Amino acid sequence: MTIGVENLSDSSLILSSSGTNATKDAFKIITTNTSGNILITQTVNSMGAINMISGRGGFNVTTQTGGSVNINAYGNTSLYTNSTTDDYQDLTVSVTGNTNSRINIKSEGTNYDAININSTGGIYAYSDGPINIESNNNISGIKIGTDIANIPISIGTPSNTTTIYGNLDVKGTTTTIQS
């Protein structure tokens, strides 16, 4: 069965509900067969958009066990914004389940800052396990505090042991050791 607006026209097909029952969905799109798919699509090379506007109940996406969520954009910049109006309206990216799973942030960009972490406030990293920073670049390697002059850099605390492996090359006009 097809319900639609045929031929080129400046018209819309509107399916709506004025349902007010708080325990039932006011509008459903459902397939009752376990192998059926639901598709919302546009024609190839369409200049239109698919817009979804949610009420204060939020926008919830849940899969059944074994289902995944994939969002792919091709050929343009993408943005996810959590526009907060009060303190502690955090954005959380989380893996749950106490399994050997992880959060992966990956870029195939070739610029020196292919992954850029930027904050108006501070940046804090904490782990119950080790924190490793690695580079495969044997010329530039790993650099800390290289862009802005006169910013102090601290490593360690007065009560821990800081170990430096390999050669140590100290450059500058003053070297102070407090021991």
C-alpha cells in the first residue's frame, strides 16, 4: 500500500495525531514482522534534509540486544551539540557492561591536529589503569606545551617518584634542581 503525494507539487503529506494518553504512544510506525525493516529516505542527490524535533521528553534511540547504532555523514562537516542552559548538563559518551570494550575516537585526517581536544575550562584525564601516550612519528614524537610561551608545565607531585628513561636533553637559559 502506498500513501503519497504524486507529481511535482508544492504540497505535503502530513500524518498527525492529537493523542493525549501519557501511557500510550500518540503516533507509531511499526513493523510486526521480525524480519521487516523501517526506512526513512530521500532520492539520490536530494538537496532536502530529514528533520526531527523532539519535545521535552527527549530523543531516545534504543536497540534490542545485538543491535547497533550507526550514523554516517558523507562529504561535509558534522556536529553534535549539547546546548546547556544550566550547570552540570553534561554530555556523556559511555560504554557500560563491565566488559573488555572501549570508546574509540579515530581520525584518518592527515593534518597535525587530526584529533583536536579544545576546552574553555580545563581538561582532566583520570584512569584506574595506566595512561599511555604514544606516537609513531620518529621526528616530532610527543610534544607537551609547545604553542604558548611562559606557561608552566608540571609533572608529578612532591610525594611521587618521576622516572625518566633514555637520554635527557635540557635546553634553556636556567636549570634548577631542588633536591
